[in-house]
Amino acid sequence: MVTYPAEWNEKTFIEFMKIKRGASPRPIESYLTSSTDGVNWIKIGDAPRYGKYIISTAERITPKGALHSVRVYPGDFILSNSMSFGRPYILNIDGCIHDGWLRLYDFQSEATDEFLYYLLSSSYVQRQYESFAAGSGVQNLNKEVVKKVNVVLPSIPEQEEIARTLSLFDTYIDDLAELIEKKKGIRDGALENLISGRTRLDGYDYEWQEGKIGDILKILHGKNQRAVESFNGKYPILGTGGIIGKATEFLCDWECVLIGRKGTIDNPMYMNTPFWTIDTLYYSKPADNQCVKYQYYLFCTIDWYDYTESSGRPSLAKKVIEAIPIKIPRYEEQVKIAAVLTAMDEEIRDLETERDKIIQIKEGAMDDLLTGRIRLTK
């Protein structure tokens, strides 16, 4: 049980803020507009993945539509009313919200917006949402659930110090996220240019050979896993979503590329350890003197939906894959191209690991600072 500092004040949300559910004019399509006098129509897609502020919207509604919705203003909070209890966002714009959002406002006499953001994001508050929702039989984050949440508030000056400290983590996380996206853009450009031959590495200027995918690898079917699936298996069983079980035997023990046969067909996987794969996946058998990692990157550049056989659930035939025309560099150049792209991917993974580590450290700091276990001094 947490023991809060004696001078902190215990309150329920409804005691120091107002809470209102959004509303939507219907049918919403009739009220969408591109006019400059339109009102920002705030949707979950407008919320940043890591940031705390909503600064723009993709759509607007007419002033008439706004009369049938709920207006929100800069400094307000909105919470997603969803099965997963969406995280909070601070508005830097005005606009309207539909009934998938809750508006939290008029809290400034007891809490700063930055401090409240971290409080709303805390595991302590999230657990209360889940508990109250389960106890009331509802499956979403409605007004009745939110208003019962109980918190303990420090003084405004201490709130400002806590928020300032936690914001340092957020700034670093946001900077990392921005750098990751920049690196991904550079990697994607290099991928297209190197695999197509538009950009050549130093020392290579010969003409690439005309050919088809079947010249550099053979496509093989996965198999039913039931005969080999076991809790005690040591080999991963792969499906289109990744590892789905363990097998007592392996189907493939060579370096290869996998691609979906049905459904998810646009997410190639690279494997260099023994595995079993089910029949919704193909796996490759490389020809002699071909770099499999290069083949993986080649697969990443192909628009597989151009080669599907059905207008319903997408599916690929192995003969179609093997017949796709390509240009083939020599083995030595394949290896060097793959090495360049692998180094880029590893740099991105290292940055993502660093970002995830800082997120975990921040969560620990939130627990300590928001409960008063650690106090800050100016």
C-alpha cells in the first residue's frame, strides 16, 4: 500500500474537474467539409504515437455539424473511450469530439495540465479505470468510470517540478522517435535504390543480369504442424504473424526467406535458424552462389499485391513468384548490398531498443514521483 506525503490532498476526479462525453452529428459524412470555416474534427488518427499533444486534424466538420457535437479547447484533455482505455492527450487546438472521446476540463485550480497528463497516464489511474469498469459491468471508459477515480495531489509548485522532470524523459523519447523515423526513411530510400541498381556501390559498374526470381531461389510450401507440434518442442513454428508454437522437428535448417501464401502476403521474413512453417507460408531454397539476405531485401521491394490471383483474400502461387522478372547482380555485390542495408536496420533496432529502455525508466520515475516516494527539491 502506498503512503502519500501528509500534505498532499486526496480527491476524486469529479471533485476537481468536469467530464463530458463527446457527440457526433449523424450521418457524419454529411457534415465533413474542406472549407476554411470548418471546425477541427478530432479522431484517434490525429493523436501522436508518442507525443502528448494533438496539434492538427485530418478532417473538419461544418459549423452546423459542430452544433451537434461537443466543442473542446486548447488546454482540455481528451480520453479515448475504448476497450483498451485510451491514453490521455492535451489539446493544442480547438475543435469537436465524437462520442468515442471524453472531455476533461476546468481542473486548473487543483492541477496543472502537464502534471495531470502524467497522472492520467500512470498505472495507478489505469488500474482504477479497469477496476471500476469491471465492477460496473461496462466495457469502455465512460464518464461514470472516470469520475470515481481517486488521486492524491501535491501542491501546484511541486506538480510543476514533477512534470518538468518527467518532461525531460518525454523530450528524449520524442527526439529518439523522430530520429528513428528519419533513419527509416533513409533506409527505405537506400533499399529501393540499391536493390533496383539505381545506386551502385563503389567498385561495381558492370551490367546486371536479366532474370527472374526462380533463377535465384526455389519456392517451397510450408506443412501442417499438428504431427510435430509439442509443448516440449525446440523449433519455432512460424505463421504469418510470427511464432505460433513449438515443434519437435524442423522443416528447414538453412538460411531462407519466407513470404505469405494467403492473407498477409506483404511481410517477408528472414530466417537463419531451424524452424517449421505452416502451409500459409512459403519458404525459399536458395540457388548456389546467391546471398539470402539480399533475397530478403529484394522481397521487401516487391509489391506483392500486383501478383495475387484473387480479388478476395489475397493469395500467391509459387509459380507466379518464381516468374517475377528481376535484375541480378553478382554474388559479391549482393553480399555488400545486404551488408549496407543490414547495418542500417541494426542501427534502427538499437535506437528502438534505447527508446524502449527510456520509456521503462520513465514509467519507474512516474511511479516514484506521483506517489511521493521520491520528492524533488528546487
